Amino acid sequence: MIRKNTKLYSLILIIADTIILLAAFTIAYIARVQYDPRPLLANIHAYDYLLGFIVIIPFWIIVLAVLGLYQPSTYNRRLVEWGKVAIGSFIGILLVIGWQYVSDKNIMPARLVAVYAFVGSFVLIIIEREALRLIRSLMFRYGKGTSRILIIGTSDATSDIARSLANTAKSGFEVVAIAGPKSIVPPELHTHHYSLVEAALRDIPVNAITTIIQTDLYDSDIRNQKILNAAQSHHIDYRFIPGEAEFYSGKNTVDVFLGYPMISVYQTPLVGWGAILKRIFDQIVSTLLIIILSPVFLILFIIKKIADPGPAFYISNRLSRFSQPIGLIKFRSMDAAYGTRDAAEEFRDMGRDDLVAEYEANRKVQNDPRITKFGAFLRASSLDELPQLFNVFRGQISLVGPRPILPQEVKLARGRSSLLHSVKSGMTGIWQVSGRSELSFDERIELELFYAQNWTFWLDIKILFKTVAVVLRRRGAK
């Protein structure tokens, strides 16, 4: 059922996008031709104008389809969808301009029509898709178009999946039954529980199950085959989700090896073209920011020399991708006498055992006595980290990535540093926008491992925007 509903929803999106694009073109024409008194480049009749765009719209829809805007993996993720709609609108306008060039025929009465059409198509498609998302959520809430699922498993992943899918209005799934130990059934869920898988399979027609989700393979091949056969005999969907995160995080590829399906699991999806795209993005953005912020660098350098004599910059020895040592550049925020040794040692020399305990627990302290007054301002505003743009420019770190850890922190990562360093470290990262200094060291590592295993270009964009908001609110920067 959910598969049919997915296809129907995709079809509705295609029809709605087509209508919205026609509306955007019509509004653009009316706004420029009828309400703008300035002379036009060409007198294009409304009929010829719309006819030209009707020819182009199918190609525009194909562009949106290639971008994945009719796939659940895109339209179920709002920010990803918005980003791809913006790209699709831009490419669509380029198609219009290209069509004019190739056909040597004017279909736009003025240049502003293209601008209006671009902005209008983006805004109206976003509004349309948000309205459809709201309607679909309301339908899910009242049990329309949902998929009734049976979850089979014995691990914590079974409970996590059940909890995640329990919000029917968002997921489109109804957790009807769970087969496995009673301990894995979330107490807040009112669902049928089966201790025996065979009993759950027997009641598939009674519970009107449309999808089976299995999270663990049993030792018995016969039992596993029974589950798959039950799905096939009742003509319902079967999905297997490995309970161990390592099997479905990172980048996985499926191939055939000696006649057997082979799953290759990479540490991170940040390989191949993804890594190239990320490096190009880092190079362009860091170059632009260094040029734009050069006056800020100069002002901070002068103030630093006046307010806090001594070296303006501080080079911190850190580890980045593949545990490669790098010199991380920062504006010096501490007194010149500090920062050359591990913080715990310096606190011990100061007789501050309380700070030693706080630092060893969180790798941070709330009130660091080594920081100067101007240094405190630099840290609170995150301006001390601006020189790291030069590290990004040199390719030592990325704009977004795990925090570059100190060499002595490797042992604290408890064997997870190899996975953590499968990607370049970053100026900002997922932990900075998820609590920053308020997070413990272990919580920070878990977030950064999630980033390394689930990287996407859109996740980077989202983190960059959130970083700006966090810095402006001056939350957690200590």
C-alpha cells in the first residue's frame, strides 16, 4: 500500500508542479507587462508567451525529477527539498534562456520576466509542497494512506525503529505488531506483542499487515525464510534493517561477487565525487571569506597588539583526516605564558585542582583563568577561530567536519578515532550547532561519528547556516 501511495503522491507532485510553473510564468508576465510602465524589449503576445513555456515545462519537470524531487528521500526532508527546488528553478530559467538562444526566438518580453519567473517558481513550488505535506500529514493522522507494519527483532534497534515510526502523521506507518522479547516493546506504544514470530506471521491477515520490517537475522535459516515467504505469499512489502549501525551507515554499495550479492561498507559516504565537491566548495568559500574579511583580520590584529602584547596568533597542534597532524591557526586568547602544554598540567601548576577535574571530564572549563579580557571577547564572539580559514584554504581542514582533536585526546575516543578521522576536521561541525560547550566529550564524539557516517552536502549547508545563528546568539562559545 505504501508503495502505491508513494507513486500516487509523486504523480500528484508532478501535476502540482506543472500547474505552479504555469502560474509562476503567468504572474511574471502580468507583473512586467501590465503593471510596469517601462518599455519592453519585444512585444510578445500572451498566447505566444504561454505556448513557448508550455513547450519548455516538460523539460523543467524532467530536471526536477533528475534532482530527485519526486523521490521520498527528498520530499520527506524539508531542507533538502527546498535546496533542490532552488537549484531546479535556476536550471529551469537557464533552459528558458537556452531555448531562446537555440531557437533564435524571443519568448520573454523583458529580462525581468525571467527574474520574476525564477523567484515565483521557487516560492510557489515551496508553498505548494508545504501545503501538500500538511494535507498528507492530516491524512496519515486519520489513518488514510498509511502502511500497517509488523516489526520483527530482538535488539535495541527494534525499539528505536518502533518509536520513530510511531508518529504516524510524520512517518506514514502504523506500528500494528512487534514480534520479539517483551523487553524490546516500547511501553508507550499500544501495539500487539508476539513472543513467537510464527504467531505474528499467522495473524498477518487478521492485523491487515502491509509491511514487515525485520531488524535481526535468526540463527535458523528456516525461520528467516519463513518470514520472507510470509511476505511473499501475502503480497506485502518486506524490509530488512540491520540492527548494527555499522552495516547501514557510511556509504554502501551492492555488487555481485562469484554469483553472490556483495555489500561493500565504506567508513563514510564522503568519497569519490562527494569529496571533490566538498573540496571545491571549501576552496571557493574560504577564498571569498578571506578577501571579504581581510579588514576584520587587520583590525583584530591591531587591537590584539595594543590590548594584549605578544604573539597575535596561536598555533595549536591538532589531528585531522587520517590522524594527520596540522597546525591550527587561531587568534591568541590566552596569556602568552600559557597554551604550550596540556591544559590539565597548566591548571595543576596554578593549584586549581577543581579546574583539572572539570577539564578532564569535559575537555573544557567554564571560567578559564588563562584567558585575557580581549581573549574572552574573541572566544565569546568566535572571532578567535577566523584564522582557521587559512587552514581551510590550504586543504588541511574543511569548513564543516569533526572538531580537530588534540593528540592527547585520541586515547579518550576509545578506539573510535579511526572512524572519526575518516573525514577532514572542520572549522565548525554538528556538535557546535547542537549545544557546543554544553556537551560532554563523549556526546560530542557520538555526534561527530554520526556526521562522518551520514555526510551529505546538504547537511554541510544546514550546519553552516545553523553556525551563523549560533554565533549571532553567542550560545555556547566559551
